[in-house]
Amino acid sequence: MGRTAGRSPEETRRALLTAAGEAIRVRGIHASLDEIARFAGVSKGGLIYHFASKDELIMGLVHAELAAFQASVDAALDPDDTAPGRLTRAYIRAVLTPAGDEARESLALITQLMTLPAVAEVARADAERIDAALAADGLPEDVLALVVAAADGMSSAPLWGASAQTPAHHRLAERLLHLTRHPALWQDLDWPR
Amino acid sequence: MGRTAGRSPEETRRALLTAAGEAIRVRGIHASLDEIARFAGVSKGGLIYHFASKDELIMGLVHAELAAFQASVDAALDPDDTAPGRLTRAYIRAVLTPAGDEARESLALITQLMTLPAVAEVARADAERIDAALAADGLPEDVLALVVAAADGMSSAPLWGASAQTPAHHRLAERLLHLTRHPALWQDLDWPR
DNA sequence: GTCTATAGCTAGATAGAC
DNA sequence: GTCTATCTAGCTATAGAC
């Protein structure tokens, strides 16, 4: 077993990505390779064996985070729900439910990572993909715009240190889900013009 | 006039803050003092004369940005509007109107700056202040939570590279303003429970 | 009021031992 | 597969000239 710590290469890789996420979330994008490596229980040289450069490590982290967010949306899909808006409901749940803490932390982390142009481009492409999927989810676009904007707004509140965990916010989340099932409620309101 | 560039100290300070904002928005928080200084047309030594350290420069920038956002909300206040929700309407307009491009760029910049704990603390306190002011604006809290979340969500879309400039988003902005004037529309909907 | 020069530090990356 | 040692670059901040 030599100098290995009893971990498989894949486990070490995952540990390094987790450590990088944690370090960057806390210390910002300046977190050094040294810190990240120590946090994962290897040396800087060990890190460099798995990720040839900091850029490579960060891009690996970005892909892992985007995949994790997609996975949380998939996990929030209700198999019994085949009505229009099912993906939108999963999106809202993934972004807002308590179990979606990781999703919100991911957003905070991605925001840090977007300092790098290469990351911004990947994130933009991913956002476009999600938008397209939501647009094809069968909801009237006005209702979709409302519920997605409101869910995004609530989920981004922690970025400013504010809380979106008041009773009013919980009611709002429920009502957004309700609107996806009864879009006419919103569309038939007495709007001007 | 010696070596001065024909600018007053205040002008130089403002130029440095503007340059710092631009540089950090584009290059991230790592933007060097050298870059910032050159962008403002002074040398690094000149920058350090006005801001003793990078931290001081950044905190100066943060305060300027938060003040600018507050000013854009104030400017969006309609003097003829004395009905409940007038501040909320100004907030929505400041965050969403085309003239609020700067507001959105400010958000992007603040997000970069929040890497630093000291900045995060200042931003959190500012967000709390704004939340308190909005809470005292006379709207039912359910309606307030909805319109603020939706406005925040639309304004944060550019962070992910997505666009909130579709016709549906413009309609949504109008409807949010409308709801602040007729909160019963939302409250009297046929909600479950 | 702004500049040059440079000290001093930290980080990323490489080489090679084990 | 992981570690230590070291090289090199880039950054902040200081000292002092102009």
C-alpha cells in the first residue's frame, strides 16, 4: 500500500473536490492549493497529481456542482406527477426545500467561481439548458416567469445574508407550487390593459 | 501644478473607486492594485496615497456601491405616490428598470466583493436595513414577500448569464407593481387551506 | 500629490525522493 | 500514489525622490 492513505484514487479525487468547495466557499476563490490539499488530507504535491493545475481543479469542481444541482432537480421530480409544470415544480422544490440547502450552498459557491471567465461560460450554458427545459414544461410563459423569478429570488436571499425562511416565505413557496397547477388563477387576474 | 494630473483629490479618489469597480467586475477580486491604478490614470504609488491598503480601497468601493443603490431607490421614489407600498414600488423600479442597469452591475460587483468577510458583514447589515424599511411600507407581508422575491429573482438572472428581458418578464414587472397597488388581488385568490 | 524602486511575502508549479 | 524541496512569478506595501 506504500504511501497511500488507504483510499482509492476516486475517493481521493472526490475528497479533493469536496475540500476545494468547502475552502472556496469559506475563503473565496483565493483559497490556496495548500489549504485545499491539507483539508483533504493530502499534500499539495498529492493534489497536483490528481489535478494538474488549479484551473483543472476548479473546472472539475464546477462540473461536479452543476451536476449535483441537476441531480437535486431530478430527485425532486415526482414520478406520479405527469401534469404540465412537473419539471417547474421539481425546480422550485430543489431550489427552496430545506433538503435543498446544498442547492443554495452550491449557488453561493458557483457565484464565487464565476470570477473566472471559463466558469462563467460553462454556467451560462447550463442556465440556458435549464431555461430551455423549463420553457418546454407546458406552463404559460407568464406563470413560468413569475414562479421561477420568485423562487430564484427567495433562493438568492441568503447570498445577501438575508433570510427567506419567514412564514410568509413558506406560504409563498406553497403558493408558487399551487400556481403551477392552476395557472389560470394568475392569468385570469384583472390585469391592466 | 507639479506632477498632479489636473484633478482634484476627490476626483482622483472617485476615479480610483470607479476603476476598482470596473477591474473587479471584469477580473474578479484578484484584480491587482497596479491594474486598478493604471485604469484610473495614476500609478500604484498614487493609489496607495489615496487608499492606504487594498482593504481600504475595497471597503471604500463597497460603501460607494451600497450608497449608489440606495440613491437609485430614492431616485425611483415617486413624490406624488403617497399610498402604501410606495417604497416597495421604488425598490422594484430601481432593481428592474433599464435605467437600473447600474443597479444590476452593482449587484454583480457586490457579489464578487462578498468574498471578503468584512464586506459580507456590511452587505448583510445593509440588506437588513432595506428589509426593515420595506416591511414598514404598509403592504401585507404575503404580497411584499412575493413582489420582492420576484424582483430579486429577475434582477439576479444576469448573474447566471440568463436574460430577464423577455416580454414575459416585462409584463411580470408591470404586474408586480400593479399588485403593490391592489394587494387584495393576490390575497383573495383561492389558496388551499 | 504622484512617482520609482524595492523589500518581503505568498502562491502555483516542477523535480525527484520514497 | 504521495511527499518534500525548490524555483519562479506576482502581489502588497514601504521608503523616499521629485
